[in-house]
Amino acid sequence: MIDGIEYKKILKNLPFGYALHKIELDNNGFPIDYEYIDVNESFEKFTGLKKENVLGKKITEILPNIKNSEFDWIKYYGDIAINGSENEFEQYSE
């Protein structure tokens, strides 16, 4: 069994980006935004977004034009959260 400290060490040192989000839903239960709760160093490296600049903020504050992106990040992460599923993906963004 892995305790919380070991778990955080594992997440911190992953070779791929990791982010924990809190999904915000509208009155109909559809995802409309998400807030960053935690990210690892690889996330910072791959996205260029620094932990201290994203934690506790909504994605629409950090990247106001995200809703105009070809890939619907909010819907994608919201669907995972709502359905309790897991997914791994590779997506490129400017």
C-alpha cells in the first residue's frame, strides 16, 4: 500500500504531464470550466504553465481563448470527471 507522501512523490516524478482538476458544471450538469488543484513538473515543462501561476485558478482565467480551441479541453476533462472514467491522450496546443 502506498501512503500519501509516496503517492505524491510518484506523481511529481512522472515522465509525463499530470494535472488534477476540479470541474465546474452549469445548472444542467454540463462542464463549463475547470480549476487546477495540482500539477507535476512534467506538466510545467510540456505546457509552459508554471505551478504557482495555475493552482487555484480556472482554465478560462489562465487561457481566456481556450473555448475557441479546436480541441474541447473543458468537455474532455468534464466527461472524464462526470463518467468516472480514465483516459490517456496526446494533444498539442500552442
